[in-house]
Amino acid sequence: MAITATINVKDQDLLASLKTFCVTLLEQENLSAILVPQRLPMKSMAMPTLVTAADQLEGVDPLSPAFPMNGAKVLAKLTRRPSGGKIAAIMRPCEIRAFIELVKLKQARTEDVVLIGLDCLGAFRNTDYFRFAGDDAAAATQRFYEAVLAGKDAAMDGADLTPACKACEHSIPDSADIALGLWGVDTSAGILAQAQSPAGEALLAQLNLPTAEVPKAREDALANLLESRTACRDQMFAETAAATDSVEKLGNYMANCVNCYNCRVACPVCYCKECVFVTDVFNHEPAQYLRWAQRKGAVKMPTDTVFYHLTRLTHMSTACVGCGQCSNACPNDIPVMELFRLVGHRTQEAFAYEAGKSVDESPPMSVFREDEFQEVVGL
């Protein structure tokens, strides 16, 4: 039977309780380090931080509405080969799902990590977050989570959740070894902790936390959240489809692209060590540009921008987890996430596949099924 426990919360201070939880994790003999979002001493931004000493946990802030990068990329680097120790990684659901995709793509391993997922309350765009956090990031985080968990609008001080967060139907860490629950939980008293794997059960048993039961209010809260997020997602899909349903419209949609490739760098599941777009394949000769311009009368520079995004869609649509880092990294505010989520959703639906759901489920195109797509091949 899966273990369900509670992390006690004192004085309604969730961050202090999560810090104590992290300290307890570091005390376990079979854990060598924790990967957890921490506020940087020189900035208010919370970044993935590998911690081995309890006195370095002062800035623990996994509830911050800041999401500067998807931590799956960091965890993949830490686990792609044996490190000599086990890491407990506290991550958002989309980070865990991206990590699972990287494991299936042979870019990471699960042997040396325990995944601890936290209900995601969402995040702001980077620029909005800095304005919101001001000079006291800890107080800003508390103001944010208290408002969201009380059912209030997440928009405050001119900042609002990113489109990716508003349309995310996976805000619960179903793929974690241990899931820490906030939605529908009386967080003034405790945080729900549920083991979801044998590794999670073993670690949770070691921690000797008080046992608990899942409150009925959690089921209702999750159902309401899923309903609103799905409605937002479907509206986003409809608007994006209408804006990109022809070559001309797609060109307009991507018109501001400058081929900076930030979206490729920020994407947690875009893992190629050498991208074709930074090779000589697209390093055209000067005469080629002139010929294109002479044939058409004018040619937009830089070239190949739409082709670049179409190639990324072809490569990554089956693995996209909708974290939104592509849009977050775009200097020209192109709604890249909306297009990738739309195409990714349709592609994954066609293959009856859900990116990041299970490490045991093989990615599409990596297995052959004789009875697949008979309506296409005509058999």
C-alpha cells in the first residue's frame, strides 16, 4: 500500500517547512545531494541548485513564480553517467516529464535520482517576475502562493501566469517518485506527501513523517483546475490553428524570428549535440542570397526561419511537454509555445502517446506496430 504522509507546516510558512524537509533529506545516508530551486544571493531569481550542505539551504524557493529554465536539462547532465551518489531532485511536473523523455532518449538515467514533484502553481515571464519580486523575493513568493492557493487570480502587480502555465493540464507531478500536494490541501497545517513508486516509498518510510489521508477537497480542487486549464488550452489551440493554417499565415506568425536559436537552447528535450542549423548546410554562399533576391525581387533576411521551426516541430513534437521555455527565451515575443503545443498535442494524440507520462512507454517512431495507421498505408 502506497505511503501517504504530511510535512508539518509551522506558522503557515510553506518555504520554511520545505527548507526543513530539504535538510531532513540531506540527513539520509543514501542521499548525497539535493537539486532544488534556490534564490541566488546576487539576484532574486530562483535557479536549480545542487546542494550537499544543509547550511547552504537558506534560499530554498520551489514555490517561486519564477521559471528561468527547465531543470530537466540540468538533471540530465547530472545523471547521464554514474556520479557516485544519489540525488533527490525537487522539480515542477513539466520538468519531471521532460526528464522522463530525456531518459527514454538515452540522455539521462534514473538509477541515481529520486524525483520529488511539487504541485505547480504556475510562473510569470522572467521580465514580469523581476518586477513582481522587487527587493524581497521570499515575501513575493509567499504573497503569490497564498493568493493562488486561496483561489484568487494569480495576476498581481502587472504580472500574470505565462500562457503555457494557464493552458497546462499537467500541474500535478504524477510521474514523480514522491508527490508533494498543495491543491485542495490545508497548507496552513501541512503539505501532502505521497509515494508513487518503490523508490518513493523507501525514501518516505525513512523520513518518518506523520501519516495522512488525501483530503476529499483535493479531488474536487484538481477536477476544477483541470477543467479550467483544459478550456484555456483548447481556446489557445483554436486561436493558434486559425493563425497558422496556411504557409502565408505561418510566415506572418514567425515573421519576427531572427534565428537566434534561443528556443532550441531553452527547450529541455531538444538534445542534439550538433544542430543542422549551425552547420555548413545553412551557411549559404553570398551568391546564393543574391540569386534568391534577383529571382523574387526581394528576400527576407535572415532566411530559413520558418524552415528552422518546421524542422524543430518535426524533431520534437512527440516529446514536447509544453513547459513554455521556448517562448520565455524568445527575444521578440513570438508565441512559439502555442504552436509547438498545438502540433505536439495533435502528434501525440495520433500516436496515443503522452510525453513524459511513463519511462516504460516507448517514444513514437522507435517501435513498429503492424496494425498501426492502416487507414494511411491502405492495408
